Amino acid sequence: MKIAQSLLALSIGLSALAAQAEEPKARFRVHTDPARTAPAAAAAPAAAAKPAAATKPAAPALSSAPVATGSGGALAPWQGAAVSAQSVPAVYLVEWKKAKNRDRCAPLALVGAEKEAGIKVRRASFSDGWAVAYDAPDQRSAFGIAGTGLDIDGKGYTFPNNLSWADGSKVSYGLEGGTGPGYLGYLEVAGQRCLYNVWSARGQKHLESLLQSLRKVQTP
């Protein structure tokens, strides 16, 4: 009898493990910038939970207009003419030119974000892709964008918030890792085959303003 009970318990345990293995895994950010895993950065709260950060002036060029609803009828911010390489930090094209996915992942820039007082712009690390991070005086990698090495395959994780535009582009965004405090967006841009990541440690509204500031950059 004891042997039978042991076998039954073992069978139940194996079934539970199998069920866990079958659960779908969310493709959370593939961002590998070491700064994002440093203890100081990991402990930094989003702006929504940090009053001091909320008092900082926003980047002058970031739009405060409402973000498009999910209807898909609004023009995407990047549908207009591409901005010149000279009008954005040089690191964008420097990193894009080195990326393995440059033929399928056009450079998109957060236009004007570098004008915020105290902001420093630098490269960030993404496997096979390119990335640009923005460091604030009190927050390394406070926000940024990446053209990841992942191709769009229709199997990406879906966050609670979803927007689409007239050109077919779309973004799914929410709390990073499902718990935050930072926000992350998975952006698919019409005509491009890579999955873009846009992130912000300052909360949902800031991430939405970053999406509105995105423009394509002219390439050689």
C-alpha cells in the first residue's frame, strides 16, 4: 500500500511539472545593457512612484498630444519625412551601421530627448541589433530604444496596452516583466522586420510620449 501511495504522489508531481513546462513564456525585453541589471538601476522606481522625478522638465521636443487610440486611424509619428542624421545624436547611425540586422531594422530616433537637462546619450548592448540609452543624472538607462535582433514572428508577448496606426504599425506595452517599475513597449513598424523595444523608467505617460517622438533617420 505504501509503495502504491508513493507511486501516486510521484505521478502527481510529474504531472504538475509537465503543466508548468507547457505554460507560455513571455518574451520580455531582450535588452542586455549591463546597466539595467546593476543594483542601483534595479532599485530605481518609475516616475509615477517618485515625486522628485515628476518635477523634472520634459524633453522640449516630446509631444504632449494624446497618443492614438487602438483604432489604427492615426498617422504614425514616423510616417513623415525622415530626419537628417545630423539632427539626432551621432550614436544612432554609429550603432545602426554595426548591427547585423541593419538591412531589416531602420534606425528610429527619439527626436529631441537628448535636449533634456542633464541627459547623456550612449550606446546600449543588444544581441545582433542596435540600441541607444539615455542616462539621467539620477537614473542610468532611464529610457531608450533598440532595434533588436528578433524578427517579427507574430508570437510576441502581448502587454495590457495596445495601439495601432494607419500604416499598419502597432505597439504592445506595459510594466516591464509584468511587475515594473519600468515600462516597456514592443513596437512593430510597417516595412521593417525587426522587433523594436522602447523603454522608460519614468512611467506609462513618459513611454507614450517617447513613442510619439519617434522618427526615422536618413541613412547613407
